[in-house]
Amino acid sequence: MEISTDKYKVAPLDKGAEAVAIIKEAEESLKRMTGEKITLIAYEETEKEYK
């Protein structure tokens, strides 16, 4: 699957250890619920304006 947009970019979480831990916990919860490995990706909005 390829998702291409310039409205969002991958969020820089290199200094967000707590944020990464929350995402990992959510992935594990979803895995327990679905039985499937789930990967969550953090995005942030870009500076561009959209109408």
C-alpha cells in the first residue's frame, strides 16, 4: 500500500519516547483485539493551507 499526500508528513518522534511508548501500547492492544499485528504511524499536518 502506498499513501501519497503533501498534507501530512511523518511526525518526528525521535525525542518523544513517551509518545512512542503510547503508540506501542496501542499497537499491542489492537493486536490482542484483532489477533493481527497492527502498525500505527504518527503523522502531523504540513504547513500548507488547503481549501
